Amino acid sequence: MGDPVGDRFGGCVKACAGCGACGEDRVGDPAGRSTGRSAALSAGCSLERADGRSPGHPGGNGWRGWAALLAGGLVDRPAGFTNLAASGAQTRDVLETQLPAALALKPDVAAVVIGVNDTLRATFDIRAVAARLDQVYAAVTERGTTLLTVCLPDPGTMLGLPGALADPLARRQRAVNTVVHALSERYGAVHLHAAEGAWTTDRAMWSADRLHPSERGHRQLALRSHALLTAAGVRTGPAPSAEPEFPVPTRSASVWWLATAGTAWVVRRCRDLLPQLLRLAVDELRHRARGTSARLDLRAAQACSAALAALPVSPVASLPLAAESPEAEAA
């Protein structure tokens, strides 16, 4: 008997090893005429908003983030680019605030990268995340826009947290990535699998906070995305350079950033996520002692499957008046 969730979502429920399927969308007019559309647009969190002055990047020299770099390589002439992403944004913010603005711009290509901040909140609910992403992806693609999605590494591993604290966050991020994989398949998105691979452990690819890519890391994301869009038949120009334009921040600049802005971020998360994460860590240790840790993985996988199964069979791409209130994850 087949998996009903897998059958509905093209079998893309398991984590993929990297794919790049897209429909018949294009960038610009094939004859080179103006289409009256914004050539490229990004929506999401600080990873898309990023430049040298963004969170996690000491030095503040203003280098371009991956979405801006990618926009510059979409056509053989300068492309219009709008960045609606915001630091700290969650899926709710993309659905309620960024999506209406994005649709009004009628972009040819839209990059939507979101979900990590959801995993770092006590209100994390994979069913709510899936429902919001389903609405966002449907609304973008039904208007003829090429959708680019990215799945990301789990923050617990990137931060180097102890296993009992990292594992609950890893399950959350795996669930988000599974949803992104499934919905990318459903809506014919070009998908970049960036959750694994050598780049996740290469310190040169990451900024001082280990959550945001460095300039070199952003250039890798732009290069890989450019290659996928080209392979999918999207009209592109020259690929972005892999080499950074600015020097790497000094060790003293990184230490200063961690002691100031980094500390402020930790304090905010301590007020929100930490109490629940500590309860999850206690549960993690209890299951380890009993040898039943696999039950936690199974529980998370079942919750993700249920979230996908709860989505409408036929995509509905109308803009919602309001998003559902998320339910706190059961400890």
C-alpha cells in the first residue's frame, strides 16, 4: 500500500539529495522586450535579507547577499531586484506581510527561503508552517512566477549545541525541510538542497554566529541557485563570482560582534525558546536512558506527515485574510 501523503506530493516526502525541477516559467520576455515585471524578488528571513551589515556579519562592509548576487546573473542585462525579506521573519510574516507586496510586483523569479526562525520559537507548529508555505507557494506559482526554494541546515548543529539540546531543533528543521521538499515538488519549484554537504562544516562559509553564511557562503548559494535555474531552462546571464569582494572580518571584529549583537540575540531566545527547549532536552535525556530515542524521531515524522496530509488536495492560491494562530509544540 502506497504512502497517501507521498502519493499526493509526488513522493517527495523523504529528504532529497538535491533537485531542480521547475515548470515552464521564464525570466523576462524571450525576445528581450520589457515585460513590466520585476525580474527577481526575494522573500523570507535574514538569510535572504543579508548583506555585510546584516545580523551575524561583523565588520559591516556592505557586501551583497546571495539573492542580490543571483539577480545580477539572471539575464544578460541588469535585472530589477526587490528584497522583501526581513531579519527574524517567520512563515507567518511571509504569508501576511511579504506575500501581498511580492504579488503586486509580479516578479519573473521569486526566491522564498523561510522556516529556521519558526524552529527557534516556542510556538513552533509544523502543521501551521506547512499550511502557510502551501498558501505562499501556490499564490506565487499560479501567477506564472518561477519559484526558487532552499532547505537549510538545522540551527542546533550549526551552533554546536550539546546533543540533548541540538536534537530537538534538528527534528524541527528536518520537518521544515521535508515540507519544503514536498511543496517544492507539488508546485514545480526550482529547489536547492543546502541542508547537507561539505559547505555546512566549512567555517569559511559561515559568519561569526554560525547561523548566517559569510560572503563566501552567500556566493556559493548564488552560484548553486544560478546553476539550477539554468538547468531548469530559466534564462540566465553570467554566473556570480565565487570569490568574495571584501576581506574576511578580523577575529577582534567577530569577537566584538558576538559580545554585543550576538549576546542580545541569545537573551531574546532565552526569554522565548529556552524554557521549552530545556523541557525537550530533559525528555531527550529520559528517552536516551531508556533506549527509546527512536520514538521521538517517529513522533516528529508522524507530525510532519500529518501536516502534509492536512493540506488541501487541490491547491488554493487565494490570499488569506489572516493566518491561523500556531499551537505550541507538545513537550
